Amino acid sequence: MMSVTGTPASRSLPQARRPGHHCGATNRRTYAAFVPEQPITTDGRPPQRHLEPVDPPTAPFAIGGIVVWAVAGLILLLFRHTLSAHGHTDWLWICLAGFLWGFPGWFVMIRHDRHRAARRAATSDQESSSVG
């Protein structure tokens, strides 16, 4: 006998799964089993962790930008005849400008890294003198 949808009536729909039942898996642990115990504050919430900001050295990013502009310019230099035929010779000048502007940016990043290192040294000296 056929049902309204065109499937045989002998096929039954899958039974509803019980909450927490995972497709026959017998050894499943709940999420709470993976969460480490944390101290609770007086208002019932876990304490906030203080995360230090990420402060990587910045000079390598400037060097990477200079390299990218140089490689892009060299690749476009191979196609300079096609670029000039289509009126896109300014792309070569843009690559040259990006390459050249990368050097002042690099020097600014070097100066920034030096100042940051001096600030860290001063902070660590103050902390070590106050501890001892």
C-alpha cells in the first residue's frame, strides 16, 4: 500500500531521539566534563582573566610589504608592453611608489620597536626593584 507521499507505507519514520542520545555512541561525556573547575567570585560568576595584548615586532611586516611591492612590480615589468598597449603603465608607478614608501615605514617601525623594548626594560626594572 502506498502512502500520500509515494513511499511504501511499510517504511516507518525514524523514531525521535532522546535528548543526550548520540547515534548509538555509548561513551559520550557531556561538555561539563571537559570544562576545568574554576573558582567562583562572590557574585556567582567566574573571575575575569587578564590577557596581555599581543605586541609582535613590527619591522618584519614593513619588510614584507616592501617585498610584496617589489615582486608585484617585477611581475608587472614582464608585461610592460601589454600594460602600455592597454593604458595601464601607471600600475608600474604604483608598485614603485609602494616599494619606495615602504622604506620610511620600515624605519618608523624600527624606531617603534626600539621604544617598545626600552619601555619593557624600564617596566621590568621597576617591577624587580619593587619586589626585592
